[in-house]
Amino acid sequence: MHKAGFVNIVGNPNVGKSTLMNVLVGEKVSIATFKAQTTRHRIMGIFNTDDVQIVFSDTPGVLKPNYKLQESMLNFSESALIDADVLLYVTDMVEQIDKNGEFVAKVNKIEVPVLLLINKIDLSNQEDLTDRVEVLQALIPKAEIIPISALAKFNVDYVMKRIQALLPDSPPYFDKDQLTDKPARFFVTEIIREKILLYYDKEIPYSVEVVVDSFDEDKKRIVIHATIYVERDSQKGIIIGKQGLTLRKVGSEARRDLEKFFGKSIFLETFVKVDKNWRNSDKELRNFGYEQVDK
């Protein structure tokens, strides 16, 4: 009998959700950096064997919204509670999930199985872990708690076994050779945005959106033109850097990753434009693909 289902990954920012997603799928489909709020969309990664298909979905970190972009991100996270066959709630040894009490209350109300994963346990000790398990079990009594380290791949195989045991009998939802539901252009924007998250400080990465203007592919090469949007003229200058050096570094690093991702030679040209206050504009958020999700 074939098993298939949707496994949605939720949790607060900066607990390693994207790293876990990539380890579970076996490919890099979600950007992972040391900064919070890396993920802005729901990103699907599909794991296939002959008799199992697991459709993982990485969601933005749960946080109290301060502007419309974050409202859209929270909507993506809350929608993950509706259509899951199994929910993975990721936390770690230090963050406090009770600061998002409303979201935790919604998790307690859903009927699907909840696996509560305590990530980064390699940075702690057994006594602290025992105390942490007791606290989390009281917060989400229905959850099965599993300590893991996504980065060290500790206990990840066990998580996969538990997921497969909990999946319903079902034919596959996607073709067996499909890795994700996102188009190629999406991964271009994510890889460029990842480099911006790595190389710029403070507010800059969170004021940036990337749009692929053209994507022309032949058998050997892909030619890509992309625009990096910022909110202020001063941010444009910072992104470009002195004599354009910083932007060229971002482009070079992104091109290298894109060549690995697509397995082809990449020509990448980037431009920087100002789109004032785009994070609080419903129109601009829709243009950038942040569709509002009904709660």
C-alpha cells in the first residue's frame, strides 16, 4: 500500500526550520541562514520512495506582525495548521514558544498528529533537556516530543520513521520526480535573497525583495536578469557598495549556487531599484507574490 501526505513545519523564527526541511527532503529547497525571518513563503519540498511520498512545507516563523509583509507571513504559517496530515512544530533549547500563546492554542485544537521537535540539543545537556521536555509537554500535551539536531542530522531518521507511520494510505499527489511545487524563478530569487541575508546587516535584508525580470534557458546556459528592490535610496547605496563591489560579490556567490542548483552555466545580472514602503503596501505585496491567506 502506498502512503502519501502533507507534513507542515511551523515554529518561531531562528529555530532551524529551513535547515531541517532541507535535511528531510535531501535537497536544498529552503534558504537557511543564521538570521530570523529568512523564510517568507510556504515552500514545498517533496520526498519520494517507491511506496511513500511526503510533501513537506516550510513556513515563515511565527511572530507578532509589525507590518503587512509579516501579516502575510503569519497567514502562511496559520494556513499550515489547516491542511496538514502531520504537523512538525520546531523549537529549540532556548526560545520560548509560549510567547505566541494564540498560535500554540490553535495547535492544541487541531486533530492531526503533532511532532514537537526540540532542535539544537547538541548545544545543551541532559538535565536542561529533561526540564525543557517537561515544559513543552505541559504547553502542548498532545504532542509527541522528539529531541533532534538538524545540523548534525541527529534523530532525523527517527523523525522520518514516525512521519511515515502517521501518514494516511494514499496515492502520490505529485509526480515522483518532482522536488518542489515552486517554479525555477522562485529559487533564483531565494538564492539571491539568501546572499543578501548573509552579507548585509541590520534592517537591510528585511527591506529587500528580489524579482526575476527574465530567465532564458538553453541546453547549456541560463541567462538571468533580476531586480533587487529596497525601500529607501540610502539602502540602494548600501546594497551596491563602493564602486559596486558588494553587489558584485552577492552576484558572484549567487551565480555559483545557481550553477550547482540548475547544473548549468549561469549568466546573472542584477539591478537595484527603490520601491518605497513596499512591505506595507497591499498592492506591492501582491505583485511580489504575497497573496493574502484566509485564516
